[in-house]
Amino acid sequence: MKVSVLINNYNYQQYVVDAINSVINQSVPVCEIIVVDDKSTDNSVSILQEEFANHETVSLVLKEVNQGQLSSFNEGFNRASGDIICFLDADDLYKENYVQEVVSFYKEHPECDFLFCSAELFGHEERIAHCYDKNRDLGISRIITLYSKVWIGHRTSTVSMRRHVLENLLPIPYLEDWRIRADDCLVYGASIVGARKFYLANPLVRYRVHGNNGHYGRSKERTPEYLQKYDRCVERLFSFLGEKMNYSSNLSEQAHTEFQTISHPTEKEFKTYRAFIKWAKIPFVKKIIMLLSLYTHYYSKRDVSH
């Protein structure tokens, strides 16, 4: 199973070498490390060339125009050959067993299309950022994402996915919309194209908290103007991917079967699907059948630990 790691860099000269070395020093080797520099204005390019120009595993992609994070994802995947694609921001680090654990998980769970893990925050803040308290099979989430904008994932550096998911997802054309926060394209997009998602509770990634994080502390950004602009970007993304996947107009009528792909649903997940079915434009009799199916799966398989 070949693994490609995509690293996007912009003006992180003080961090990017450590990020790359954290991949080089993995307990099991990767087939390639593709570093996309988005026209940095610091000394990133000269440092990268000095350190890695002749490295057999590292490929440097030096863009001539600054276009933002999404453009780096597009460019990196266009050059990737791996079966599993992992993402790493240039200011973060993999723990030495990250790739080994990820590959083992994909081998043991062939139904897994998209995997994300916990993160260990360091720097200005130190804690473990868990999404759930244990490993979870989160199922398929295209309907609940398309219609309810449910976000199922974590930071860029915790994310990996099988090649076929990204073949359906990238390239995405809205580069200006996603100069930052392009991990939302990966997380939302993987759901919309039908990826089955799993969560690994082990914190295998070190997420650096510093003064210039592009994503950390998003709550500070949430002015009404910012949120309106962000909502428009999300709507464009969803419309583009929905058309690309050629989904039918009655997709919502499959919500109950989608819910059944969650092996042990939580109460929160149950309530999210129940609310969606109740308010969706679905024929009344069909809606009753769907709700009965929902209740049956939840009460027979529910996760009582949440």
C-alpha cells in the first residue's frame, strides 16, 4: 500500500523542515513527500532547495503565483501516486508511528475511505484535541452533509483518504474562496462524494499553536460579514460537488439507509437525522417508514457511552 504525503507551505520557513523530517523519520517509509510552496515571500524556497533538492523521497513543487491552500491541494494531488493520501500542514508534525498506524487501519478496515485522528496541541496551548473518546465508524454522510452541512472531520494534518475519494473530489476550482480553511473542502467534500469515514482516537499528529495559524481560533473570525461570505463559499462548493456527482433530486429519501451505515450511532447523530427527516420535503408515508427505520437502527445499535 503506497502512501503519499502532501505538505502545503506558505511562509513557514521556521517550521517546514521539521514537518518534512517528521515524515522522513516515520517508522515505516512513505513512497513520496510532495511539498507545494505557494510562492512564499520568506526564505522557504531557498531552505527547501538546500535541504531537500536531492532527496529521493521529497518532491518540491514551487508555484510561481500565490493562490492559497486549496490550489496547493489541487497541485499536490495532481502529482501524487499513492493509494493513500495523507495531508500535513507545514507547521505541524507527525509522530513517528503515524503512517504505520494509518496504513494498518486501512488494511484492517477495507471499507474505510477517509480516516482522521486526534491531535496533540503544542506551543501556545498544550492539550489533546479529541473528537470522540474512542475509535469510531462514522459511516457515510453525503446526505446529512449536503442538506444539513454536518462537518465530520478534524484539522488538515489529521486527515488521510484513499485515492479514489480524491479522484472524485479534486480539483476544486474555487481557489479564491478557499485561500485558507481549505481543509473544509476535504472534510465536506469527502462526505459529499460518499466516503465512509472512520475516527482513530490515538493522537498521532502534533498540531502547533502559534500566532499565525491560518485555522486556529476560528471563533474570533465569526463576524456577520465573515459568516455570510463563508456561507456563500460553502454553497458554491456544495453545488459544484453535487452536480459533479450527479445526485438525484430524491436523494434525501435515502437518509435512513445512510444512517444505518453508522455502526453505533450516538444520540446526537440520531437526533440530527431525525430532525432532517421530519423537516425534509418527503412524502408523508415515506417519511414514517424512514423514521421507523431510523428508530430501529438507533435502539438496536446505539452507542450508550455517549
